[in-house]
Amino acid sequence: MTQINRYNIDQLLDSGKLEVAMKNGRWWQLRRNGATKTWKTDPERIRVPVKMGMYGYDVIATYSQDLGPKGGHLLNSPYIRIREG
């Protein structure tokens, strides 16, 4: 299975293949909610705003300091997966 990393996250989001786990056990599709932020001084660092459903907003980042006050998910989070099929 393909791992989610900073090199393929844009392609996975744009193709609608990323999903996030909800509390009820279902998986919702993630959609892009802005541009992927990158840093010149740290090429491994990214931050991608995403949304799910009608009112859900979140962030996917490589470092915990980029997640924001309401939290978010790191790239290696078990709550984010690539949709199969």
C-alpha cells in the first residue's frame, strides 16, 4: 500500500483519494481547502488545509507546531487513509 508523504499528498487530495476517520467509525473524503504551504528553510515541512463534510475543517502537517489551536493530523496519523478502489 502507498504511504502518504509530502510528495504525493497533493495528488491524492486532488484525485479525492484521502479519507479521515470519524468518531462513528465511518470514513469521510478530505477535500483541499487552500494551498499547500511549504518552507524554503525546511523542505520536509508542509501544511495543507482540508475540509470534510459541510462544516468540518482540519489541517494535515508534518510537524505538530503547524496543526493550529484546534488540532489536526500529522502525515503519519492512523486516522487518515488512502481510499481503496
